[in-house]
Amino acid sequence: MEEQLIQRDGPSKRRWCGGEAAAEAWRIGYVAAPMVAVLMSQFLVQVSSTMVVGHLGELDLAAASIAFSLANVSGFSVLVSPLPSASGCAGDRNKACFTLLVLVGMANGLETLCGQAYGAKQYHSLGVYTYRAIFSLLMACLPISLLWASMGKLLQLVGQDPAISQEAERYAIWLIPGLFAYAITQPLMKFLQSQSLILPMLLSSVSTLCLHVLLCWLLVYKSSLHNVGAAVSLSISYWLNVLILILYIRYSDSFRSTRSPITKEAFKGINEFIRVAVPSALMLCLEWWSYELLILLSGLLPNPKLETSVLSICLNSVVLLYCIPCGLGCAASTRVSNELGASNPKGAKLAVRVSMLIAVLEASLVVATLLALRHVLGYAYNNEEEVVNYVYEMVPMVCFSIVTDSIQGILSGVARGSGWQHLGAYVNLGAFYLVGIPVAILLGFALHLRGKGLWMGIVCGSTTQTILLVLITSFINWEHQAKLARERVFHERLPSHNELK
């Protein structure tokens, strides 16, 4: 009798607890694990440049830091990156970070378009979407380049030191070639990600990192370029990454069906791409800028050097650890978009559930490790007891950020895979700029909690963001999302349920 009941009532439960869930977890891990390594490699390329320049002196470090921070805010972040700035804003030096208007970037829109096209087996469309994205991003690079070329004058207009401003402009000008390389790299990476082909990205990113460290050291210390050598090495490294990816895609048999020649079709649907790409960029940038603003505000506190240093340490730690949920989010985006494109809403829903379970487990492990190392975390960045003790006090609040980041990293990936990034942009706008930043100002300045108050405010914003994303995802009609995916891929309008009646 018991065996009959299991056979009659248990298949769906067994599939969830066993076969289907395990298979889905393996598919997510297959994409997420190497994706984490890819993101960390790209992050370390930027960090290593700052570390090398840091040994030249305060002027060189200040110029490189402000130039790269502005480059992140006005260029690289706009184009794609899901990670906050590695350098951060350093108090008063970087007040210019938020005086510049940021152009819209779009590469993450390909997670919707390419992922759903691949799921629908419209392989030719992947190449078309990718060419379209590359063209759009290269056009966006033109005004950004003019902005970077005028960085010195803009910095002086807002009261920056003339010597730092001039050095920052020289650094930014040599970063411009890297900007165009970045505009090509990111669509190629989304092209690969949508097909769950992460190995080429891993090989190119790790190879680029290894070569970049040596190249940066040679150009900074063994040439007359000094700090500008770091910018030159970054540009060369980014173009090297482009070359590796293009050669792999061109000659690998894995892309026989998705590799397509450039045609006029790639330039006809720019508006379609923009509709998905703009909210994708806003969704990322609105969150990114709130953390940059947090560091900026810390420069206005009493003892700004201590406050800014400690918050920068906390932010850099969160950035590095965010590579894990970001990689999981990319995997969730790929799985959800593929299943929706294949008209399999149940598969998309299963991918969301399994991804969330993995995120909770990952957050628990990271938080436990961070709490165990809270006594020594500060020493990784600084040897001063005051800084180390302050970091020790901040670790529990950083752990809250780790938890919310892990959950929202998955849900943001779900949003990109499904195509409802516009809702994510509204969520981030409300969560961080109507809740997070006002609460941070209230706690940090009015209630005199200083850096702790600023971080608590951002935690309130990220918590609000996570709750809203959870609610939206919980009420998503996956059958309707699958219908929208089919309309998006095949450019056709399917009749609604009421019209069928």
C-alpha cells in the first residue's frame, strides 16, 4: 500500500527533491562556478593596476584612483559591469564622481535577448543581437571618450587639485582604447553566457590577468610612462581579451550554428535592443551609484580619513564576495531565459527555486567565514589598530549586506533573464534613493552614528530592494513570461487567453 501511494502521489515531490532539482542545480553550478572565476579575474585586473601604481607615490595613486573611479562611474559601469567600483570614491578627492551625467549602457540586455533566442533554437538571432549590441556600445563610447578627454578641466571646475586633475586626465585618455575594447568584450561574453559556454571566458579572463600583471609592472616601473603605464596596460589587456574571444568563437566548432556573418539585419533593430538594454543598465547603475555615494558621504564625517578608509575596506570586501552571487545570478539568468525561450515556464520556475536555495546556502557559508575572521579582516588592508578595530565592529553589518546581496544577485539575474528589468530599475530607485540614502544620512549625520550609520542606511536600502524583488518574483506569471519571450524572439504577437475564447 505504501509503495502504491508513493507511486501515485510522490513523483512530483521526488522530482523536486531528487532528479529534476539535482539536474537543475548541476546546470546552474556548471555556469556559475566558472563565472565566479571570470568575474574575480576581471576585478583583479583593475585592482592589480591600482596596487602597482600605489607604490609610486600619493600623487600618482590619487590621480589613478580618481581617474579610474570616474571611468567606472561614467564608462565601464555603464557598459556592463555588475560589480561596484574597485577603487571607490576617496572622500573629498572624488566629489566629481557625481557631477557627471552618465550615458546609458546596455550589454546586460543580451541576457534577455540571446538567452531566450537560444532557448527557442533561433540560433541565427544570437549573432544578430550580438552585432547589434557591439555597434550600439561602440556608439555610446564616443561621447564617453570626449568626457574622459576633458576630465582634467571638469575636475578643476568642481574644485579638485590642479596637479591631480592633470594627472587624472592623462590616465583617463590612455584608458579610452580600453573602453572600446570593453564595448566589444561584454557582448561577446553575453553571447557565450547565453549558451552556457563559460570555458572560453574563463580561459581568456585568467590569461589576460596573468599577462596584465607582468605588463603593468613593466610599463609602470621599467618605462618612462609611470602611472600612465597602468592605463596603457589596461587598454592592451582589454584588447587582448577581445582577440582571444574572437579567435575562439571564429574557429571553435561549438559555435557552428550560432556564428553568423555581419548583415544589414544587425543594424535594423537598434530600438528593440535599446528597450531591453536601458532598464538593464539603470537597474545596475542605480545600485552601484548608491555605494559610491556612501563613500562620498563618509568624507563629510568627522575624522574623514578613518571613516572613508574603513568604509572603503568594507566596500572592497563586499565587492569581492559579490562575485559569488553575481556568478550565480548570471547562471540563473541563463537558465531562466533559456527555459522561457523554449516555452517551458515550469522549467524557469524550477531554475528560480533552485537558484534561491543555492544562494541561501552560499550566503550562510560566507557569513560564517566572515564572522570567524572578523578579528583579522582589517589587517588585510591596514596595520593601524584604530582601523582594524573599526572594521571588527563593522563586520556584522557587512554580513547583512552579504545576505541581501546573495538573494538580490539571484533575483536580479532572474529579472534579466525574464525581461522585466524595468521593474528592477524602479525597485532600485525606490529602495536606495527613497529609503537607503535618506536613512544613511539620518543615521550617519543627524544621529551621529558616523560610518556605521551610513552603512546601516545602505543595508536598509538593500533589504528593501531584496524584499521587493522577492515579492515581484513570487507573483510572476511564468506562462505569461514564456508568451512574452516567444513574442520577443519571433517578433510575433500571440493571442491572449481571452482572445482564444
